Amino acid sequence: MSFPLWRMAAIEESRFAQIVDKLKESVGVPITGRVQDVVELTGKTYGLTQNEQDGVLNYLIQGGDLSLYGLSNAVTRASQDIESYDRATDLEAIGWKVATMPSAQWREINA
């Protein structure tokens, strides 16, 4: 089934708006737990190595944004330090998962 170009553009614009809204939500969600613990629990939840967790913590502190959004950005920034393209791509995906994790999961990590 083929969609007309104008319909595809409307779908893509709608999806883009949903993504932006999700990211905006994560900006307003502060890290209230001990930052090192939040990074460690995030790492365990999403399978980050200790070196990757150390990078995330470093970029989170450097960025100064102690929110769910800041944590997500720290994960994606840490991906740039990974030599393996496949693993770096995995971290990019994990960054999105972090930004959009269910609130119940975030409450557990952010305790």
C-alpha cells in the first residue's frame, strides 16, 4: 500500500511532534536520588559496562542537567566514545529508552 506524499509528510510530522513532546516531558523529571546510584541502576537496567557507566556519570555531571533528559543525553554522549559502531548505536538506542522509560521504572531507579 502506497501513501500519497502529503499523507506521509503529515504522519512524519505527527510522529516528530510526539518525539519532541516525550523529550520535553523528560526535561521536567529531576534526578532526586544519589546521582551515582541512578547511573549505576540505569547501567544495570540497560546493560551498560562499568566503563560506559563511568562515561555517563562524567557527562551527566559535566552537562549539569540532573534530569531524566540530562541522563539520556549523557548516555548518548558517552556513545561517541565507543570504538565499536554497533555498540555505539546500541547506546544511542539506550539513550532514547532512558528518556522514555515508564515512570514506575524511573521511580525505582531514581529512589
